[in-house]
Amino acid sequence: MADEFSFVVLCNRQYRKHFKHKHLNFVGYRYPRALRIIIGFVIIPLAVLQYKAVAVHSEIYAAPLIWIPHSVTVHDLFYLIKPGLESAESIKGVIMSLYWRKLFIYSLKRCTLIKVISQSTKKDVSSYIGNQCESILIYPKVDLPLFPLRINVPRSADCLDLLFIGSVVPRKNLRFLMDALPFVKRRVHLHVVGNIWWDDTVRTESQRVDKNMTFYGYVPHSKKIEVLERAHVLILPSLYEGFGYPIVEAIANNRLALGARNSSMIELLPEECLFDLDSPMQLAAMIDSITEDNYEGFLQKALTLVRQFSAGAHVSGHRAMFRELICRARQC
């Protein structure tokens, strides 16, 4: 898109490597992660003046003080949908809650365009923000590996390796999966990859589950792929997903994925791979129903859905959004 637009990229200096080969004007700032929310209040307005910007897109932060045409990405509105579920009882928790529920929403109501990353998020924006400004759906791009993992079809006599990827916070709903394991009839092993931010009791309570579990904590990408290679099925029992990245990453690497029947997971998975959150026993029955006879068929249906999130569609969506912002700027 640099052939049509001139970009100045503002970012924390630690992410410089991601823009190294993009031939973009990169401006790196060094700031503590805990103070990252101030970027929309201080750094962006100053950069608008310094670089004489005609439009602004904020991918992560609220931008409530921008006076020129601008867009903001909404990854999810979980703080509005389930208020209080993930508000830690600390000063930081209170500040972040106020930021997302007040300042971020105020910013959305003032912006020119809202970028959303799924049909589910688009619907939520309409419900909670209204139609004060236009929302544009641009799915994240999914890079299908040139050399994906070999399909790991589970044999009837094998231990079924299950995988959960995601931070252990209430919305990820790991407890539901743990509650389902005692009802699974076949031999399984659950691998949990991700930081335990909110509820460390899941590690100790896992001892009451009569199935094997391994907690890895946060791991680098190479280690995650190593665990994924061993796994047969990824399971995401989340209460809400703006866009289920672990699901598409697993499917792109020839691993079957199961997800809760809600939010964006309905867009990512075929009906055969969705489960309700009414009863852990229903999920256990679905796990038991996975066989070497149906595994590849379910996986191929999921791959068909994932292929629609192409890099080409991702780029063309952003190009259209930037064109609209520039058009609005010329009308000002």
C-alpha cells in the first residue's frame, strides 16, 4: 500500500523488527508497558502536528483527542458484554476498567470509521456503540504455512492429545474444559499453553481431574509449534473471542479445532466442530466422537473456512479503509 499512501508508523521501539523490511517511516518510542494507554492522549496528537498527518489509524489504542479523520480497530468489546468478569481488584484493574469502558468507548463514538475484525465484533459495535459511525469489517490475515505440520490423525488406541492455547483468564473458560475431562471415556492428555494471569488455582485443582494435564505457561513460538505438532485437537471453550487466533493457527497447521458456539468462533469453524457451554458432558461426548474415520473430513471443512482469511483480502480491506479516510479528509 506504500505505492498509494505515505505512512508514518508510531510504535513501541521493541517492535521495530516487525517493520524493518516494510520500507515505512518508523518512529519508535520507548515507554513502560504499564503506561501504554497514554499513547493515544499524548504521542498520537503530537505526531499529527509534527508530521502534518491528514488521517490517523489506531490499531490498538483509543485516540480521543484526534481532530482529523481517524479510525480505530475494535478487537472485542468484552468489557461491555461481561462487565466485571475480568476486573482485577487492584488499582491497575480499576484504571484498565475505566480506560476500556469509558475512554475507549468515548474514542469510538468520536472516530470517523471503526475497523472490526469479525462479523461478531461488528454486531457488538452496532449494539453497544450504535450507528454513529461506519464500521468496516477486515478479517486478520491468516498466513498458511509453506510447510504445515503433517496431519496427526488419532488412532483408536492412541492417547488423544488435547491442546488449550491462551492466557488463563475468566473469558477463556479453561475450567469448563477441565470439568469435561473426567467424563471423557478414552485416554487423553491436556496440554495448556499460556500465562496464568487470573486464577492460579486451576493448576492445583487440575490434580482432582483424573486425566493427565501439563501446564507450560508462556512459551516462545517455536515451542508452541512443537506442542502443536504433538497435539491432535485444539479446544477453545472461551466465553467470547473477537477473532480466535489459536483456532486458525491450529487449523492452518493441519490440526482439528473445537470451539464454543459463540462470538467469532461460529465464523471460524464448521458446525461439527462447535459445542455449547451448557454441559461439560456434551463436550466430553464430542471429544470421544473424534475418530480416525471423521478427523480428516472435519479438518478439511475447517480449512475451507480458514482459507478465506487471505493476505489479499486483508490488504484490499485496509486499502479501501484508508481511501475512505483520505476522502473524508479532503472534504474537511
